[in-house]
Amino acid sequence: MKLPDTKTATVDRTIDVKKCEARCLSDCNCTSFAIVDVRNGGLGCVFWTGELVEIRKYAVGGQDLYVRLNAADLG
């Protein structure tokens, strides 16, 4: 994925993916998160709290984007 526009994003360069996930799930405003530096197991996290805009799916490459959904959205 090409990560969304960062106008509504916050970065924490000190946490790993597990702490990133926990932080996003504990914040009801968090809409998604991704790892900042994917090399060597990943470190740093970027959180989005608004609408996700300018997302693109690449055929090859890009980064993982973890999107938070409401249980009702899953059917």
C-alpha cells in the first residue's frame, strides 16, 4: 500500500508493531496504523485519526496498513 496522506497522522518512533496496535486499539479516534521503518522487524509507528485519503494499492512493494473497523462493519 501507499500509506494515506499524513495530515491527520501522529508518529511515535519509539514503539514496535505490538505496542502500535495496542495504542491504536485503546484510542477510539484511531482509524489505522502502520510501521514507520519496516527494516529489521519494524520500529516506529504512524497513527491516523481521520479519514484515510490518497491510498493506493501497489502490485509490488509498499507497506502494510492496519485499518481499524467497527464490528458492525464486518457484518
